[in-house]
Amino acid sequence: MTASPLLATALVGVGGALGAVSRHAVGIRVEGRRSVLVVNALGSFALGAVSAAPIGSTAALLLGVGFCGAFTTFSSFAVGTVRAASETGVRAAATVAASNLAAALAAFLLGSLLVAESVG
Amino acid sequence: MERTPYGFLLVALGGFLGAVARHAVDVGVGRALAASAAGAGPAVLGDPLTGAGTLVTNVAGSFALGLLLTRASSDRLRLFVGTGALSSFTTYSTFVADAVAIGTPAGAWYVAVSYATGFAAAALGLAIGGRDRR
């Protein structure tokens, strides 16, 4: 089943609004750059699970493209890493860059493996 | 402002627009690349296109966020455009999923190019926005 362009827009938009609000809520509770690491790892885990789950394109647009896509962020990560480089040095920035990648990659693979296992 | 219901509403509206715009760019870039590669036949169309749209939105969004954070004077603007729209326009989860889908070794190059261009774009946005400012 393929969603019409209008339905796809609505699904991605609503998922995106929920994802952005959830990210904002995490940002209020977790201080500084760590909040970006937290949302990127959690959101990648969720996207791994969503992409391995036997769901239709409707749910994939809402949860995957919309929610997980918006909950995680590259722009805040990039600006935060560049600022870390100028404020605390290149080594600190490299740590931020590497830890985001390692955590998100591991989380994505874990999420997809867990769901693939349980779906069988 | 950022903890108020109005602040959350601004983030939600921005998030709606940012996610929709990201999806539109993704579909648009995919179509453009598919059209330019049409001669190659449908069997090879899948792989070289993976991640192209995400790369475009991540680099453009990083530049715009650098610019916004150095220029925007109001909390409303930061919440609506920054936390809401630009942060949702860009994505880390799809970036990682695309890198995995591309596989090794090309996926590692995709990560390296995304990081290099994304950081350069953010630095450029911060530099342009910070010019003539404190």
C-alpha cells in the first residue's frame, strides 16, 4: 500500500511535530550537548526497530520518516561539534563526533536485530 | 519561554514544517537522480541514490542553524525555526540507516563526506552570522 502525496505529507508532518516536541522535552531535562547524543541514540534505536518491523508504508512515514527523523538531529549535532572545537579544542569535538556515530550506529543495529529476532 | 505551552507549540509547528520539507527534498532529489540515471536501467537505480537527499538536507540545515543561532535575537524564533524546523529538517537516524544500507566500504565514505560537509556548513553559518557581531 502506498500513501497518496497528501496523506504522506500529513503523516510525516504529524510524526515530525511529535518528534520535535519529544526532542525538546529531552533537551529541557538533559543539559548541553549530551541531550543531542541521547536523542540521536534513542531515535536511531527506534528507527532500527521500525525499519525491521513488518509495518506498512503509512506507519513507516509516520514513525520512521516523521517521528524518528525529526526526533534525531544532524544540524544541532554539527553546530554543537563545531562550537566544541572552538571552545574546548579539537580533541573534545572529535569525541563528540565519534561518540554520536558509535552510539547511534550501535543503537540502530540493536533495534533492528531485536525486532528481526522477535518477528522471526 | 522554552518550557511554556506556547514554546512547545512553536517547536511542534516548526517540527511539522521541517519534517515535511525534508521528505519533499528526499523525494525530489531521488526523482532528479533517478531521471539523470535513467539510461542505466532500473536494476542499478537503488544503490547510488541512497542517502543523497539526507545529505542535502543535513548540510543545508547545518548551515542555516549556524546562521540562525548567531543572528536570531528572540526565543520564539530560535524555538520555531531552530529547535522546531531546522532540527527536524535534518536527521541523524536516517543518516545512520542510510550508511548501514549503503554498506562497507562506501557507507564509511558516506559518513566521512556527511561529517566533513556538515561541519564545514555549520562553521560557515556560524562565521557569517557572527560577522560584525560580538
